[in-house]
Amino acid sequence: MMIVNELRNSKTYNSLLEKAKNCTQNNPHHIYDVGKHIEKVAEAAENMIPSDHVLIVAAMLHDIGKPDVKSEKDGKDIFFKHAERSAEIAADLLKIIKDENINKDDYTSILWLVKHHEISNILSEKTLKKYIREVGDINVSRLFILRYCDINGQSDFQKESKLSILKENIQSFINIMTEIEMEVSYREILCTIL
């Protein structure tokens, strides 16, 4: 868990978080500024799986790029391609933080989670299988847990719809894993979401 503490104590991260706290989200999907939202999501992730530094760091970084891409349309704030920008910032920030607890696999996993955290549609079986092949079942499980924390750190606007999509994706993922006779990482936690 040293990487989590290193990140929390990093001047660069705290500067980015302060910038995020000054970034409002005038949008029906959100009730918090970006920084407060990030803190809520990270806290939820840490409460769900306190020992998973990859998930926690991904939660701490998942929206860190929003201030850089903020624009306005029809009187609402939008954050087009914020996941990609957040992943770029995360890549730079994680290179700055020197820690023996962040190996190449953790680094790759964190960036993948940040880049893919905004699941807003039902994933096809083909896409789920591709994700499992590319990053392993543990990262797919983490992705769904991160999305659950993200949804719960937003407003109630369309929350049931978002959770419904998430639940369908989780169930499809569990079904695929059962078909290929593999254990599902964090199955108990995923089942509590269902």
C-alpha cells in the first residue's frame, strides 16, 4: 500500500487534486466538484477492498484529467475524452512516484482502469472476452468495482439506469468466466453489487 501513501503525499498529485477541487461539474450527473468526487470514489474503493492498491490508485486518478478537458455545451459542463486525458496524466504521475510496490503489471493495470472506467453501455461478449484476454479477469473485476464506486459518487440522476447496465455487464462477465471454468476474482464483491 506504499504506492497509495506515496500518491497521497505527492506534491504533484495534491496540486492536481486541488485543481480538480476548483473544477465544478455543472451537470445533472454530478453533485460534487471533480476533486470531491475523486475523493468519494477513492474512499469507496478503499472501503470495498482495502488491500488492493491498484484499484485504489486507479480510483484516485480516474477523473484527474477532467479540468484539462472541461468545456460547456447548452449551459452544462462536459468533459469529452476525460478518461484518456486522466490516463495520460496518471502515466506521467506514476513515473514520478518511485516505489517498489508499483511494478510494470500494476502500472499497466492502473492506466487501463483509468482509461476504461467510463462504461456507459452494455458490453458485448466479444468485448468482455477481449478484456479478459488483454488484462485478465482481476482487472475486469476491478473495472466493474471502480464503475460501481464512480456511480455512487455521482448524483442520483439516471443512477438506476447506470447500475442496471453495470449489473448486466457483471452478470455477463460471471457467465463467461463460468463457461470457461475460471474463478472470478472478487466474485463475492461483484455479487454484492448484483
